[in-house]
Amino acid sequence: MNPAPGHGPDPTPDPTPGPTADRPPNGTARRPTRRRIVTTLGAAALTAAVTPAAAAATRSTPSASSGAAAYEILVFTRTAGFRHDSIPQGVTALRRLGAENDFAVTTTEDPAAFTTAGLARYRAVVFLSTTGDVLGPAQQTAFEGYLRAGGGYAGVHAAADTEYTWPWYGGLVGAYFASHPAIQPATVTVEDRTHDATAHLAATWRRTDEWYNYRTNPRPAVRVLASLNESSYTGGTMGGDHPIAWCHDYQGGRSFYTGLGHTAESYAEPAFLRHLLGGVRWAAGMA
């Protein structure tokens, strides 16, 4: 696959990068990093019979006293460009949310998990700050089929900085990343307080994060849940109409995206965690 705009193959950056998520505000490119997390699964994972996808995946479930989980989600954290330091905190938070809300969480960085059979067990797939080209052609086809069969997708933050050369994914996520100013406080306007991801919030939500600008405004094609008040911070470039969280039905499946979640501190923030939980439950068809 061709590299996404702003992303060269690891470990060397593209010498002529375009817009790249988490580029410092002064325009100096950070060196992309790529880290594969492989977790030991016990003796069975050491046998030759285990696939690479299984070897790279870990699974957590609700406590034994709660019985079998109601459903399962896959959390995908592969990066082919900038890697967010907050990914481990995000994974931990999603596991905790699963344990507390009756769903099992499998995490992986291995694109080999994206097969028709492999995806069929999941009610939703979360792209947790993925960046760059993370799936090959066969894996893309499998994921498209999964959504068309009624699956769910939840994109978090840099999920919008992913797969620039795959138009289907662009439609799924809703809008691609363009730029961002420095991390700073801003006011989020909650436009839709009937959705599970935003029903707990007041009409405005003041918080600190890294605020993405997007290449296009997704509003015509999605249900906007929250937007940024560009007068409340510096660096917004979307002309005053700045969606930051949204959802939509997409080719038979469900898509939720939130631009929040850059900082590690986000994943200890109760209001953000409830926002994330609501998005995952909606994507899974459980809200």
C-alpha cells in the first residue's frame, strides 16, 4: 500500500511529509515510531499451531462472578506513524470499562486479526489512536465485509490520521485529520444530549486535550454529537463549525468517532470515560 500523507515507512519519516497528527505546532515533524506489543498468552501461545494474530492478542473479561460477557470488542492499536504515549492508558481504561459493563475486550496490534472469521466474534472494533496504513488489501476487504454485515466501528482521536489512501475508511471515520494546535483547554458544545456518549454531559464541557482540525467538515454525512467552540481556544481552522464527536450508520454497520483522547490524563477522567463507553456501546449496537 502507498504510505498515507504525512507518514513514511517506519522507522524513517517521509522526507516530504504532508499533514501528520501530533506534529508539533511549529511544523517540525516528530520522528514516527512503531512498537509491536506481543503479550504472552500461556503455554498454548508458544506452540506452532497458534496464529500470529492470536499471539499478538490479549483478552480480558468481566469477573467470573458476573458470568459470561454479553459481547466482545476488539481494540486495535497498530501505528505506522506517530505513536501516542496514551495508548497503554487507553487500553487499560477500555479493559476496565469492559469489566464494569459486561463486555470482553481483546486487544491486538496484528492486522492478521482482520479476517472474515476473526472479526465475526466482535460486536465492535475500536481503532485506538491508530496512525498511517495499518491494514493490507485483504484485511481491508475483510473489515469492509464485517461492517456491511452489521458490525460496529469506534474511532478514537488519531483514528482520523489513518488510512488516507483507502476511501472507504475515509467515509467510515467521517473526516481525516488536517492539523492541530498545542494542547490547551477548550469548550466543547454538546449538540446532542440524547446519545449514550453525550447524555451524561451538560450543554458545554470545558476540558484540556489536543484539538484536531479536519480536512473536511463531516456534518453533512454524520450525526454530530459535539463540536468545538473555536472562540474558546487558539488554533481552530474550521470556520466556526467544528464537529469533534459524531456517529452515523455506514453501509450496514455503525460508526462512532471522537476526536478526544490524546492525553494520558483523559483516560482517568470520568466524563471522558463515560463518553468513550457510550460510543463503544452504540457502535456495538448495545445502546
